[in-house]
Amino acid sequence: MKKILSLFLLVWLVAFSLLYVTKTIESSEGYGGDNTVTIYNWGDYIDPALIKKFEKETGLKVIYQTFDSNEAMMTKIAQGGTTFDVAVPSEYAISKMKEEGLLLPIDHAKIPNLRYIDERFLNLSFDPGNQYSIPYFWGTVGIVYNRALLGGKEITSWNDLWDPAFKNEILLVDGAREIIGMALNSLHYSLNDTNKTHLQQAKQKLDALTPNVKAIVGDEIKMLLANEEAAIGIVWSGDAAEIMWENERLDYVIPKEGTNLWFDNMVIPKTAKNIEGAHQFINFMLDPKNAAQNAEYVGYSTPNKKALEYLPKEIVEDERFYPSEQLANKLEVYENLGKSMLAYYNELFLQFKMHRK
């Protein structure tokens, strides 16, 4: 009997130990609970001081994980092995996530700070009524350039990039929508164009740009431009702000033909374990003072109208990052093109990269 009892106790201790180890691993890898909020965000895309402030105010522990592309984020959420309470996808990804049933509806009654979001950034085509998403940051795709390295030349247009004087001076961000979209805009087509004749024209125009392209790169584009390894770069506006802070000889322009107006948004994935905590976090980030602090840290434009009152005047009056209404009317949001057309964009971009070789 003693042996049976001892064996039972041993089994119980082993089971308890395994449970403890499992919970510890889950906590560290994004398996949340009532006392944690697991956030899945882009790298360096929140002021760490705000995470500590949220934890202090709510008593909840934040588990923070990062991704480097919308596609990687969607794949991980779709697999369902890791749970996240809040994620921050871009607008076109939200359309896909809605289609695939990866999102939970947001209870606006639990987000009173939603009233501070500028109405221009609400009820957009990718999420009518903001049923599933709340704006986090917004910005544009444009051109960073070093006038000193270009002999004083000024850039105002996408078409300026084809100037033979810019041979081997341009860095392109490694993104099919951004670069195919740039070529489409230069031809005065929509960056959501699905006409294959137009898309082939865009590809041919990109091929003609090849002599001017130094490299197609990822995050290192910021360092390369700041260190003057190239004179011109196609970047997102927030990255432009960071690069210009590092090197004052650089400038950023939104091309006159128009460009992409993008949004990153807070959503609640379907596998969320702490839905109440997710609402608390979203509402906390929409507090105007918190939103202003976050915008100043990250360098991207805030959709929080009230937060603008807490930002330095030189930031909110800078039309490179808060464009005028006239210029804003030329900006387009990426639409969900569907799997087939998105694959076609990716194939054209791959062909362009191969053409360079």
C-alpha cells in the first residue's frame, strides 16, 4: 500500500511539475491568460515606457512579441498555436484576416477613447464601421533623398527617379506592393490596378530604372541612407523621420503623382485569451497623451486628433508627415487584391529583381 501511495505521489509531483513548466513556457511564448495581455506588433513600434505605464495602471503583465511582415503575422495567427490578445496588422491584411475569420469584433463601448480618432481615419473600405480594427499609426510611402549628394537637385516626382544622373544611387525597399505601386503611380495608374496591360507597362518601366538602382534591401535601408551609402531611397514616412533625425542632409518628399496612404491598426485575433485586457490596452493606447508620447517615440503620424495638441508644433505642421488636404486627396489605401492578383504582383516584382541580375 505504501508503494502504491508513494507511486501516486511521484506521479502527482511529476504532473504538477510538467504543468508548471508548460505554463511558464506558454507565458514566455505568447500564451496569455486573465493576468496577462499578449501583444503582437512590428519591431520598435511602441514606446517601452508606455508598456510599463500600462502594467502599473492595470496590474496586467504585457508579453510583447514582434513580427517583420504582415504575411508572417497572419500565418502565425492562422496556425493558432500561439495566442495573441492584440495584433497590429496593416489595412490590406485586415481585409484578408476578416475573410479568413481570424478576428474578433471590437466592443466600442469598451473603447471610450475612440472619440479622439480623426474621423478621416475611421469607417474606411478595409473595415467599414471599424468593427474589427482601431487606427494605431498612419503614413505614406515616399522618397528620401540627399540633395548634397545629388549636386543640389530637388526631387518632387516619381518620374524624377529615372534621371540618368542618378545612376547607382537609388535604394528600393523590398516590397512588391510598394515598388510595383511606385511604377504604377509614375504612369498615373492606381496602385491597386489589376489591369495586366498596365501592370506589364509598370514592370517594363521598372526594368528601365535598373541602372539607377543600387540595391533592393530591407530594414538596413535606414542605416545605408543615414550613412550616405546612397543618395535616394524609397521608404515609409516613419522610417524617413528616423533617417532624417540621424542625418540632417536628408529630406523626404511625397511625390506629386500620389502614393500609398497606409494604416496600421490594433485588432483582437480570434485566439485571444484575455479579451477584456485587449480592450483595456487598445483604449489605453488611444488616450491622447499616450498616443502623443508614442508618436514622438516611433516617429510615425498619429490618427489621434486630440493627441496633436500634445505634440511639438514643428511636427504637426510638417506637411511631409501630416500632408495638406489637397495632397492627401492623391493618396490611396492598399486594397486587398485577392490571392491570384497579389501573386501576380509578387511575380512581376521577382521578375524585376531577376532582371537586375
